[in-house]
Amino acid sequence: MSRVGWDRIEEIEEQENEDIGIRGRLYFLRVLMIIILGALLLRVYYLQQTKGQNLQALAQENQFAILTTDAPRGVMFDRHGAPLAINLPSYNVTITPAFLPSDDAERQAVFERLSILTGVPITNTLQQEALITEANPELVNSYSRLAQIYGANVEDTLDQAGIVKQLPDSIEGIWLENSFAQYLPAVITSNVPVTLAYTIEQESIFLPGVRVLQEPLREYPSGELTSHIIGFMGPIPNQGWIDQLGYERDDRVGWSGLESSMEIELSGVKGQRQIEQNWTGREVRQVGNAIAPQAGLNLHLTLDLELQRQTAEILAQYMEENRRTVRIDEITGKRTYPEIEQAVVVALNPQTGEVLAMVNYPTFDNNRFTSEVPVNYYLGLERNDYTPLVNHAISGTYPPGSTFKIVPAAGALQEGLVSPSRFLKAPGEIEIPNRFAPNDPGRAQTFVCWNRKGHGLMNTVLGLKYSCDIYFYKITGGFDQDGEYVEGLTVDGIAKYGKQFGFGRVQGIELPLENPGNLPPNRDWKAQVHGEPWSTGDDYNLGIGQGYMTATPLQVAQMAAVIANGGFLYRPRIIHHMTDEDGNVVLVDDDSQIIARAHQDENGNTIITDADGNPLNDPTISVEFDEEGNVIFQPEVVDALNVNRGYIDVVAEGLREVNSLVVDGEDRIYGTGATYVDWLEPFGIVSAGKTGTSEYCDNIAIKRGWCRFEKKAIQPTHAWYVGYAPYEDPEIVVAAFVFNGGEGSQWAAPIACHVMAAYFGVGQYAEGLTTIEWERILRTDPDRACRTYIQTDNRFYVPVVEPSEFAPEPDPLTEPLVEPIAIPEKTAVPPIVDEP
């Protein structure tokens, strides 16, 4: 029944008032909703029309990613194909911060499982703090303040100072350290076993942000034998590699040796591919076509690994023998054992400049750097006074001593200052008046020969044979006394011819940090550098490889090579040729860009193309192959010696006389090189060379108190020798240097002799020897090569270098067995030696 008319008027009025309030609120809500919807529409319009492209790009960035594919790094071989640097597969466990769970509990669960699988702790903050608390507080505070002052990491500083050992990185520490690069994988642990890698990869679907990435490890099969040549790799040194060269943060690059100098050639070009990924960062599919990486170039070196091994053993054993040989102080008579820690041997082909062997001591193990830089090991090498990380063959500079006499000999002959037949008087000493006070005998300077008795009359050949200092003083600095006049070559002439021999210049070997040494260019150099005028005494010292003259062992070897090949300075080369992954010989320009590829077709014709494979007809590019398809090495001439060939032959004759030994009844007449070692004439190999004993007083000598200025100046000496063989048609040049080694004829010449014997395969170094034959040769004269006389102990010495493999012993049933004959060691007959 309708209530209209039955309701009270008050109730009707109240109802009407309520309806008005409700309608007002509804109107307000409608207006508010319209405003909100309008704002949303405006926001949608703004996002679509103004920010649409940027947001779409961000969405695609989250959904799509461009991945780079590392190019296989080029490998290295010796001249016979023995591997020197190769790539091995390894697996790294990584986390990508952007794909880790945002929830703390979930992320902690991922870290806990990852720690169980890998053994890497989740955190070590408390343990590290406990170690700091237990340490000496004064030292901790002092070094912490120093670290803060210099902006260094406190924990690293305390660890390097040996105060608080720094614990290994934790998972949380790695996560926090790499949180700035959200989308770059951070390595938790590297080089894990393949079984663990598979396990983690299978579980990674439940471990968001965790991935196993394959990364090749660099391995060096020859290790310490070639570490100075091959080098090693490490992480990106600085941001410039990323910004300017296009490397990525987790890349590894060459830090030393060929790994560094040939980084661009070895690294290749990375590939690229675009993928779609899910929220965990796992790949869903590949988008479009991938760009394949271009493998790095392979380096085929001129190095002979077997000769390198034999040379290293020869050098190491002579260093040890030198350490065990007593030296007697000339003043006090004290007997001590020398400190022999640094030495170098360089072997070259004088006809091409190819490096056949390059041995450095002390050395290091570059395999320690395959996955990381071991801080303690690296710092130990850096702090060693003898700098094991430095390739002293090309970077170490030392006074070359009497080996340098080759330069003034050739220069003086060419300039007509002396003739080959002219004899000069060579007493034990000469006195040079002071040019500013010629009548004051107290200001005159005395120059002595190593042989204080004098050598009598000397010409160029005899001056070299006996290493007569007086002769070279006169032809270098000049002399005008007692009716004998010689116009000296002076520093200007030494600089002229020294540069042609390769001194004072970078010769361009492919290794990094080649040192030019120091060859004073003119008389003004001393005033400019030291603030003093050049003197005749400086000329005299320069003529015997002392004073301001310094050189590298490679430069000394190159000097002998110039005489051996008739006057050409070839660029020293350690790389024979390069090949790509298809076996093509590759040529690059100065910017390391490929300009040509070459190979032989099935008919033996040489096909040369450009970098893209298009036929190339450029007369300036030449690649030749021999009948067996091997690349023919092409030497490069850097300079030519401006000396008549006849004078070069005179110098070469003098070098041959250095190694000569003539026995006339009871008399033994020999050059300085044959004083203590039997050379290779019994095997039909005539050699030539030059000894050197150079005085020095560097930081090491000063630190150890070896430099003496008591009754007379007595300085420690380096041992030098450089020589070549065979004399008529040289195949090898060998330079041997022993730091603080003493007399060159005693401790450097025998090393070079053994290296030559190993190269020619004579005596105990002959190929195809059985164990019995090899042991018999070592005990028998004259079958063994390069027997060395140790004067101090009046005995003979020969290093024991085993062949890399022995021939099988004869079958006693089919072949007669030759038993070794025990021959007693001959009693040493000491040669008559004038002490230098």
C-alpha cells in the first residue's frame, strides 16, 4: 500500500535534504573522476607522444640485449711449430646484479646456494674486522691514515704491508663492488671444473642472475723458458681501453711481451648477436642474424724452442758455477763468492736478423697469470733488485766494454786514421797532459791497459786479438807523443759509425720497451746533460766501451752480425710471419690493420688478396713460398755500414784471431777468447768473436758495497762475449752477458761456445745419441765441445745439458753393444794468463 500522504511532513523534508547532499557529493565525485581521467589521458598522451620512443627503447633494452662474442685469441708457435701460447677452455661462475632478486631474503637464498656450490663465502666482513682487531693497533692506524691520505683501499694497504691478511672476496662483496654495472656479469669464481659448471647451469633456472660463462684461458707450454718473449695477460689497465679501443670491462689484454706489443693482431674482432631475454636474464631466442667473430692472428716466431731450452740450461749452469767459484779481493785478499743473479744470451741469424734464442735470468712463470694477477707473486717480482719482469736482452743497458772495440776499429780504418798494417806502440800505460795545464804533470791523466806489462807493437788485427786498450785509446781519442801521432776518431766519429752498427737507436724488434741505450752524439752532449765539457779522457773511455756508453745485449749481438754479414744492419725480428684461422699468410700495416693475405693454390701458385679476399696486384707486397710450401722469411735492412769491404774483412780477421789458439812446442799463443775455452775447430767449425770485461757502478753495486775507492778505484765487472760461426759463412751470432760476472773470457765466452755447439749439433749436443754415447762424450776429450778451464780452482768444467730425447740403445742380440770407456779426467794444464 502506498505511503504517499501518510508520511509526516518533517520526514519528507528531511528526506529531501538528504537527497540534495547525496546529489552534491555525487556531482563532486563525478567532477573528480573526470579530472582524474583527464589527467590520466593527458599522461597517456604525454607518455605516448613525447616519451613513447624512449620508453619503447627502455622496454626493448630490458627485453632485448646485444651480446658480444669473444674472438678466439691468436696462438703462437716457434719456428718448427712447437706451441708457445695456446687457449684452453675454462668456466667462470658469474652474477648479473640486475637479474638478482630484489627481495633481500630471496637474494640471500641465492647467495647461500651459490656459496654451497662454489665454496666462496657469502660475506667475510666480520672475519676481516676480527683480523684487524687482533693486529697491532698502532700499525693499523698509521697505515689506514696513509691509505686515506693517498686515496688507496685500506684493506689492500694493510695486506700489502703484511699487517692484516686480506681474506678472499665474498659473494656480497663482489655484488656490491659491481653494483654500478647492473647488466655486466661479475665473476664469483673462475676456472671451475666442468662438472660443477654443468651443475650450476642446470640449477640456474632457480638461481636468477647466476650464469656460467665460458672463457678461454691462456696457457704457455714453454713457461719460464720464453716468458720474457711471450709475456702474459691481465685485466683492462684503465678506462681508456674501454672508451677508446672498444674493449669491455671483463676483457683480458696483453701486459708484457708479444701478448702486449701484438695485442691488436692477437685479439681479433668480436662478434655480435641480438637476443630476447626473460626477467631472469636467460636467453629466450636470437633476433636476426649474428655477426661472427674474427679470430686473432697466429704468430709464427723465429725462435727455436729446443735451442732456447739448451741455451737456458747452459746459461743457468755457468751462472751456478760462477757463484761457486771464489773471488779474491785485490786489496784485502778476502775470499768471497760472487752474487750472480742476472744474465742474458741472444742468438741471431746474421744474414736475416732472425732471433733464434733470447734467454733472460732471472725469469718468471707467466702461467701464474692465466686467470688473475697474483698480487704477492707480482709484487715480489717488482721488488726484486734484478727486475725479473724486464726483458734485459732489449731493455737492460750496460757498458759494453771491450766488445765495443769493433766500432772504433772499423771507423778508424775507414777514416784513414790508421792503416791495417800500421803498428802503434802499446805500453802498459800512457799519460795524457791536461789540455788547460799541459806543463803541470800533477794534472796529467794516466790511462792503463788491462795488461800492465804492455802488448808491444799493435795493429788492428792484433789490437782486437789481444784486446789492447792502449791501441784503442790512441785511435779513438788521438795521441801525439814520442814521435807517434794519431788523429783520433773522437766522439763524433764514434757516434757516426756506432749508429750504423745499431747503437744509440731503437732497431724495431716486435717486442715492447726496446731501449736505444746511450751513444753520446757529439761533444756538446756532456755539457747539455752533465754540465761539464767533453774531454780527451771521455774519448778514450768511449773507445773501450766505457764511460757514458751503454748498450743492450741485442745491440751487441747486432754489432757482430754487421761484421759477419759484410756490413748490413738488419732489423731484428722475433716474428717470422703471421697467419689467419684459414692458414693464409697475413700482412699488416703500421696500424695493425690487415692489408693482404697470401696462400698457395693447388698448383703451387701464390695467390695474394686484400683483407676482404679480393685479388690484389700491388708490386710493393711480396710473399714467397719454398718448394715445401713454407713461407720464406724476408729480411729488412735498417742501415748499411759505410766501411769498405776490405776493412770489414780486416776487422773480421781480428775477431777470428780472438778465438785462435796456436800451440808451438811448449808455447801456447791465443787470443783473449781462447784463454779459457776450447773452441769448435776440432769439429771443423772456425769461429770469431770479441771478449769484454766492463766496469760498472750502478745502484745494485752501490747498495751492496761493491764499488771501491780505497788505494785505487776497483769496480765490479760484467762479463761479455759476442761471436759468430762459421767464420767463412756465418749462420749464427751469439752475445752472452753476465751481470757482475767477472772476466768475459772466463765466464761469457764459454757460454757462447756451448750455444754455438748446440746450434750446430756437435760433441755432446749431437743428435741421435744414446744415453751411453752421450755419457761417454761428456767424459772424453776431444769428443766433447767447449771444455772450460776454471783458473781459480785449476780444473776443467763442462755443463751437463741432456738432449730432449735419447736414441734407443742398440739391441744386444742384433747389434754390438758399445760399453762406455772410463777415461780419467786429464790434469788441468793452466794457460799462462795475464790478469786484467
